[in-house]
Amino acid sequence: MTESKWLSVLVNQQTVFEYDRSTSIEAAQSTYLDTMDVAMRRGLKIHGELIINPDKMQRARFVALNLIKALQQDNEAVISVACAYLVSRCPALREVQANDEGTSVEITLVEKP
């Protein structure tokens, strides 16, 4: 089985975006991703719940929520940074699945088996 070069983003089971995992990250962008990690380690809110010292997957879920919002707003800069963060911090991640049919957006992160 060949490894997918894409990170797929699905909303309500429909593919809405694909990011080429082989996209190179510039030094400035890499530094920014490190800064994001430092800021998120201090705590973040997901669905109104404050999470102090979130783990890698909680940070990834937070970034994925921001990715979905950026896709809705057609914010290419945030889309690019969020995807770069997800593929660099979670190399096994293959899909971000979002379901926004309820009162909040539910995120599922699917890694390769």
C-alpha cells in the first residue's frame, strides 16, 4: 500500500481540501510553528473547555478547528499554516474529519494504521 502524499480535510464526509504533505516549510514558517506550540502549551480552549498543558493531539485538534474556520472564511494564510502544523507535528495524520451538523464542530483526526 502506497502512502498518501495528501492530508485530506473532510467536512460532513465531503472532501473540501487536500494539502500536499511534501510542501516544503520555510525557516520563518518553521519558527512560527514552534511559537504556536509554545503558546498552546500554556493552555487553549476547545468547545469552551480550558485545557492546561494540552498534549500533542489536543493541540492538533485545536489547530484543526482553526483550519475548518479558515476554510469557511477562505483564509489562505491560516489554511497554509494550519496544514503545515498538522503534517509536521502529526506525521501519521492522513485525514481531518469535521462534522458541523450539530451545535458545534466535532473533529476526528485519522492517522495511518
